[in-house]
Amino acid sequence: MFERKTNKPRQQEPTPAAASKTESVANKASTIAKRPEGVLAVIGSKVKVNGDIISSEDLLVEGEVTGTITLTDNELVVGTSGRVQANISAKTVRIEGEVKGDVDGSERVVICASGNVQGNISSPRVMLEDGGRFKGSIDMGGSKPAVTAKPMSSAAPEVRSIDKAG
């Protein structure tokens, strides 16, 4: 009876499909928001790359990459939908998706709870979160050769018998 008319259009309720898309974008944004300030390159979830990637920017992979990835002074994040069949070399590597190949992190490698790695890891610091999967070997030795124990001399110890009589 006494309704006030306004010029503002009513907001529509989001459809379930739109809501799930919004949640997906929000999840990816939160992954990016956790990152430190700087430049970030993204390979989207519907992008497939065959070949070598060399970058001087941090990289987030949500799609598929086959080949090699080299980020000498930067960070690589393989997102939850990321599928990588490549040898990886980066300053830090964070794996939330799937990686098949060797991983070399000059600073550290983190395999998250949703991560799956099949390959060898070489890094001074390696972290495997509860639930993360890994099959391969880990080398945390760095550039110094491992110290090995020196074997004792092979000469038999001298044994003397003492005669009570004399």
C-alpha cells in the first residue's frame, strides 16, 4: 500500500553455476593473494603448453605443461588443477597439483596436501604436507660432498700372552 519506489534495480540471486564459478575464481585469487608482491605470470586451467618455459617472473600453472620449466631466481606454483610433465628448475617450487618429472629447487620445494609428485627432488629444504603424495628420491645434500667415515686400518691388533710362571 505504501511502497517506496526507487530507481535502483534489484540484485539478482546468483545461479548455482555462477556461484561455483565465483568460488573457483575466489580460490585462485586466494592462491595469488598469498604470494608476495611482484609480477606473476599465469597459465590458465584451459591452457596447454608443449615446450620449454624460461621466465624471470613468478609463475602459476593451472593448466597443462609438457617440456621443461626454468625460473632461475623465481617461484613456481603448480596450482590444484595444474598438470606438469616436465623437469622443473626454480628458486622455490610449490606443488598443489600433479608433477611428473624431476624438480630442482635452489631454495626449497613444498608438496602440499593436494600435491602429487613422481620424480626426483633436489633442494636444500623439502617439505611434504600431510596428505601429499611423492614417489622418487630426495637429495638435500647441496653442493658439498658428503663426508664418509674412514675405515679403520686392516692390520690385526697385536695380542700378547702373559705367562704366569715366568
